[in-house]
Amino acid sequence: MKSIFYKLIITLSLGQSCYAQTITEHIQGSWCLSSDYEFPDVIIFRSDGKYFVYNSNSVNTESIGLKENLKGNDILINGVYTSMTEMGVWNFNPSTKKLLLKERKILQAWTDFSETYGKSFELNFNMTEITDSLITICYEKNQQLLCDKYEKNWSYISSKGDKMYYKEILKEISGVGSMSKDILLSGYETELELSFEFYKEPDELIIYDQNNKVLHRTGIRATTRVETATINLSGITKLVFKIESEEATSKWKISVDVK
């Protein structure tokens, strides 16, 4: 009887753990405030516990017309300007349905997000609804309980007609000889953690963006160990990985971590 009871406790614990993981994963991604307002906030919840808020209402007028070297935290995604207005750390408690935003770094003196929810170092919300396409957060303001709905947000429609959502990518690419591979992004991803290894023969890895601008290049060489690099991705909607090998039998391996 003791053994059966013990197994039951283990099963329940695993079930609760899986539920917690699943519901937290539902929150990860990009969400847009459901509103008639012309400039709704977009908030990104990343798997590493970081969050980022964007709003096109905060774009610096000096950025308009520019395609690169935009002002401040402004970015351009497929011809549309927006700006990062806040960053910080998020935590969700599946048992209490509490969402905590902490270590807030508000990037401008005035933002739509801080005007709505305040400028305190921490924000506490009750998440009353969590689905694949919708979350509802409730908070107290002026002694009233208010709730906002956020919808799963897509950034733009690709040339093939696909809606491009914010996504995290973790993959390993290995091969022999020269290669070119494209990866489409939403434009809201902020960084690429790259590791690469060229074995005996010299190779070169070049990474381009959607405008054929070189984001990183290794130079032609062989490596004796795994080498790493961190690349800023703000506003990048396509990564082109190109391996140029001097020998057709040259072996290489690349690890890609996009967030």
C-alpha cells in the first residue's frame, strides 16, 4: 500500500510540473494589446525570463526615413518603424496565476506602457485567461480592478503568405563543403548566439541580413576549438548563413541560438 501511495504522489507531482511548464510556455512569445488605439503595446516574453515592450508611438522622428543607424531604441521591420520602450525580467506563478514584471528598465521619459501600468520597479498582474492566442491580465489602478487583453502578435506576412511570429530558434547545422541557408525572423528577435567549428580544411562563415548586409564573418580558416560570437538582431527579418569551403570534402558545424 505504501508503494502505491508513493507512486501516486510521484505521478501527481510530475503532472503538476508538466502543467506548470505547459502554461508558462503558452505565455512565451509576442503579444499585442487588443485595442482600437492606433499604437498598441507589443510585449515579448522570452524563455530566458527577459521581457521587452515595443510601441511605434515612441519612435524618434529623426529615425523616419532611415534604413539603418536609427536613433535610440528604434527599429525598422519590413518598412514599419517601432521602438523598444522597456525591458526587464518576468516571472509567472502557475499556482496563483500571478505575473510579475521586475527589474524594469523604462527606456524613455514617457511611454504608453508606463503611463498605463505605472513606473514602479515591479508590476503585479493576475492572469485570468491564458490560451494559445489570448491572455488577459488584471491590475488595480485608482482603486479599480482593470483588465487588458493581449492577442498573439504576428509581425508581417512573408512573400509566401505566412504570418511571421516572434520565435526562438535553437538548432545545429552541420555539413560538408559550401552551403547557403536562410532563416526568416519576425524582426523582434534581439540576439543570435553563434558557435562554429571548422575541422581540418579552411572554411569561412558569412552571415547576411535581408539587405545583404554582412552581420558577421569569420575569415577563411580552420579552427582548433569551438568559437563563439554574439550578434545583434534588432529589426532583422532574415538571416543568410553562407559557408564557403576551399575543399569540397571540408566538414563544419554551426550552432544557432536565436532569441
